[in-house]
Amino acid sequence: MRVGRNPAKAGIPAYSPRRLGVALLVYIPDQQGYFVNSLEIFKIQVESLYRVTPQAFDLLVFDNGSCPPVVQALQELHAAGRIDWLVLSRHNMGKAGAWNWIFSSMPNELICYADSDVLFRPGWLEASLQILQAFPQAGMVSAQPNFFDVLDGQGKAHQALQGDDRFQFGEIHPQTAVVDEYCFGIGADQELSQRFHSQSLPYLRQVQSGLQAILGASHMQFIIPRLVARQVAPLPASKGLLRAETISLDRKVDELGYLHLSALENYVFHMGNTFTERLLNELRQAGLDSPASATAGKIAAPQRKSLAQRSLSALARRPRFYRWLERLYHLLFRVLYSGS
């Protein structure tokens, strides 16, 4: 039976969410191989977010089935007050599945989503808010230029502004440094890099303010108004990371008549999963600490390969064998981390 009266009934106020909520998605199933640096990179991300964001925000971290040591580290950050809301899933819900939770539950007026390897730079929020203010039709806004048209030319929302004298359409060639950094972040080969350097990007300009924004937004990092987030969920979520499912977000946003937009400059930096010299320079410029093993060059330092490794590396340079190894790699990953 219940004894006494719940003190909360005496009028204790509930928490009032801040205007901005940031959601970070973490998936680190182990701390070897591909994921060996992932936890340290995530911690750097959190520190960068707090350091450069000019207004208070609520931080939600959705853990998508990480290993016990990573879960413990997240719980420590939560206990220290660095994480406001920590969602722990025993299973990998997939990226779209995590979005469903985030979009349906976060109470903030503006929801910023980011992958767990995104470094936030000064001005990221200010640039995003300027675009949201200049273009009330914006449904997703990224703090770096978008180079991919994920809707393959089928987007229609922007067509409603054609002929509207408050806006102008055009094309722009991003600065070389902006393209270089984007190519570095995604690990683009020489052919793909040349394509990005030669292509122009469509932009939308608000005539009154002169503010320009690239048409398109990135899944790596974006702000979505809560009003839009509530309308797009639920998204199909049957795989850990499937392009058809993540693109369903873009399709729904477009079908609702909202724009995908992004900044002309890189206000976020894609760290990836390796402490390269470029990343270490970025951290030094930002005044952020990096792991001692990274600054000593131990993480990226090549180790002497065995005869078997050297033989496989030589074979991997052959396209047909490379494709076979890649299929085997993905098969083994599914076997190890599918949860079945």
C-alpha cells in the first residue's frame, strides 16, 4: 500500500526545456579496429559543442547498442551533468529508428541532430539560426554545404518559391578549401574529389537580407524544427544504416513543403574515426585536448605488417579481390553485431 503523500504533489515545478535541444547518436559496439578511437572522438565532440554554442541547450545522447565500457563512460558523463537525457538501447535501432525516438520525444522547439564524429565550430548555431529566420519554409538546415542531392532532382518544395520576387535562385562554386575539407571528411578518392571541385551547387537567396543558403541538407548534422520533426516520424527502420530509409526523412520533409538548406561555409568538421594530423591541427586551433596517444602519434602510427597482411594488402589492390574482401567485411560485421 502507499504510505504518506508524494511530495511532488505539493507543486514542485517540472523541468522547462530550453529552446534548443541537441541529439547525438552513438554506436560503438567494441573498441577495436574501426571503433578504436570512437569514444575519444565522441568526448571531443561533446566538449566542442559546449565550448562554441552561444546559448544554453539540452543534450540528449541516444546510445544505439554500444559495448559496456562505452555505456559506462556515457553514464559517467550523465552523472557529471554533461548529458541531460541518456537513452540506452540494448539493440541497434538503426539510424532511422533512433531518429524516430529523437523526433518523437525531444520537447525542444529546435532539434539539432549530429553523428557522433562531428566537431562543432564557432558560428555553427548562429549561421543555422540566420538561415531558419531568413527562410521560414526551412525544414532541415545543415551547418556545412551539402554536396549531394539525395532526392536525385525529385525534390519539389523549393518550386513553390520560383516566381516569388522575395527569393532568387542561382548556382555557386564553393571555395576550394571548403570542398577540400568535405572530400577529406568523406575520404573521397581523386576522381570523386575532382568531381566535387568542378561542380556548382544550387543556392537560394533571400532578396531583402541578401542571405544565401545551399539547397540541400546533410544527414551528418542538421537542425530540424520540432514542428517538422513530429510530422516526419515514424520513418521506416529495418536496417542499421540503409540509404533508402534515411532518405525517407528527406522525402517526407519535401512532401510536407519544407526546404532542405545548408550554410555556404563549414561550421562543423567531420572528424571520422582516425586521429589524422589534420584533425589534431583542428583540435589545437580550437584549444581542445586530444588523447595523449593521439598527440604522440601512436594511434595513427603504422605497425609492421605480417607476411599475411602484406599479401592480403597486395591482393586488395586488385578491384575484384577488393570487392570480395569488402563483402566479407560487411558479412562478418553483421554476424558479430546483428544481435541475433
